[in-house]
Amino acid sequence: MGPGGEGHPIHPNHSLEAPIAYESRVGDALRETEDASRDAGAATGEEALPPIRSGFVALVGKPNVGKSTLLNALLGQKVTIVSPRPQTTRVPTRGILSRPGAQIVFVDTPGIHQPSHALGRMMVDLAELSIPNADVIAFMVDISQPPSELDRRIAQQVQRARGQRLLVLNKVDVKPRGERNYLEEYRALGPWDEELAISARRRLGLTSLLDIIVERLPEGPALYPDERVTDQSEQQLATEFVREKVLFHTQHEVPHAVAVAVDEWEEREPATFIRMTITVERDGQKAIIIGANGAMLKKIGTAARYEIERMLERKIYLELWVKVRANWRDDPAALGWLGYRAKDWR
Ligand code: GDP
Ligand code: MG
């Protein structure tokens, strides 16, 4: 595993590894094996408490390469939403993986793209800001497709950063568009401190990825309590789950014109009462989201309720309202009001 560049093959274990079962939390599995080795050490009389490694790992790349899928797979639970549409992730979301001897704070970032409105501009700014602050930058690409102009631009930004630079070639499970995959082309955008191929969706190569990251983190104290998995509150995640279902069920401009906010959240018996507003930009979009006789809104609500109940491990009563606010994506006041305030994230 040397630095990339000399035409060496991808580390064979990276792509041949057995998939990690979805049910078992990756973190738990790692913890179990490490606990076992620590017990073994104690038995031989070693009192070694090695200093821990900790730091920030920025997941950056263009939209739709699988950054959010990877973060959820690494954590074994959903802390960030995923959709087949570009620009799903709007603000950087931290996912924290604690294991004996290390704590990794992943920062899932919005895909870097050519923004066309204030929201998009903020998304790209926030993603770019995460690069200089990271100890390790994981530049994610889709190995089944050739590098685009955006990939080149982002690679240049990553090259200017002080952190360790990993080239993470995702979607090895997808048959390349051409005769072969595009490893060489992506490698040439480097140099990279390390490269590896993975499949976030199939959970291939993730253990190797974690090992490589931990090796490259500086020594330092844990940044979050061990049991913390994300910096997002339950309310923030709940609004994201609703947005994810809208993204899944609607098309064209509608998905991008949607924002979701909590208006009321109250513990009641037998279910937590939650009222949210889905904001869109035009009457036509509102009609689509509500659907004939409210059918679409019902579908969205049912799917979101399932996810929120799973997270809270509690029954909820979910009330959804739809409201029009013209061009909110270009209105700085609306961005703040909808919870997209740049100062809250780094
Ligand atoms: P992001 O915009 O980079 O955060 O990408 P997402 O995580 O939202 O994923 C975009 C799409 O790519 C979704 O439809 C994912 O299911 C899909 N995807 C992510 N990783 C993989 C992978 O390893 N293989 C395949 N085939 N699809 C993937
Ligand atoms: Mg994403």
C-alpha cells in the first residue's frame, strides 16, 4: 500500500472483501474484535492504554457519487439521506464512529457543483469549507464513469489541502460504461496518499477504508462522547427523512424546490405528535406533493413516519402541511428561516 501513482494495482483486499452484513453495526463489530484483543493483552500483563487517534474526515466529491451512502454504511445507521437525485445533501452532516483507540468524525458534504441559486451557492461553499479543516480528505468518485470537469476541479481543491488525500473509487459493483474502469484517469488527478476501490452500496472494502483512515489520523482526544453517532438532532433528521421521501416520490424540479421544517413536536400518549411544513416554490409543486385527494402526501407521510419511528423507537403521529413560498432558494431570509444558516456549519 504505497502512495498512488506508480501504476500499482489497487490493494486486492479492498475490493474482494466480504460484504458487511447490514444488520450488524459496523462499529459494534469492530468494537468486539478490538475488545477481544485488548483482553488478550491484559492476560499477558500489559497495561498499555495506547493514545487514541481522532480527527475529521471530509467526504467530498461531485453530486451522486455515493458520499451519503458510504457514511450510512460505515455507521450502520441512517444519519444522512440518500436519493438517486443529485444535490440531495444540503448541509454538512457529521457522523461519528468511535472504536477503542480511535474516533473518526466523518463530514458528509453537499456535492460540489455549479450552483444556480443562493441555496446551491451556500451548499457548495459549505462543502468547500470542509476541505481545509479536515485531517483526511476522502475524494469520492464513480469509477464506472470517466472523470468529468467537476471531478477535475474538486481534485485540484483537494490537492491544495493540508490533510491526507485519499482517492475513494466507489461503485465497483457497476459495470463500467466502456471496456474497463477509469482507475488510471482518476489516479492521474493526484498524487494521492492512498487509493482504494469500494462499493458503498454493497458494503465492500469498508473495513480497509476504516483501517487506512485510522492510520492517518493524528493523536488526540475524542471529540464527541462515545455513544454519539451524529451532530444532527432527532428533529433535524426527522425533517430530512420527510424530504427524502419527497425526493423519492417526485420528479423534475419538485425535489429541489422542497424544504421541510418542524412546527410542533410534543410528547403525547400514546404517540409523539409531530407537525411539519413542507415548503415549495410554486402552486403547481404544491399540487403535485398533495396529489389527487391527498394520495401523494399520504404516501410521503407513511414512508416518513416509518423511518422516524425507527429512529425514535416510538410511535408518532405525523401531520404534514404544504406551503408555497416563491423562490425561497434565492431568498437569504427564507434560507435562515428554513434552517439553512451557513454559520451553523463548518
Ligand atoms: P451523494 O450525492 O454523493 O451523497 O450520493 P448518494 O449517497 O445520495 O447516492 C447517490 C446514488 O448512488 C443513490 O442512488 C445510491 O444508492 C447510489 N450508490 C451509492 N453508492 C453506490 C455503490 O457503491 N454502487 C451502486 N451501484 N450505487 C451506489
Ligand atoms: Mg449526499
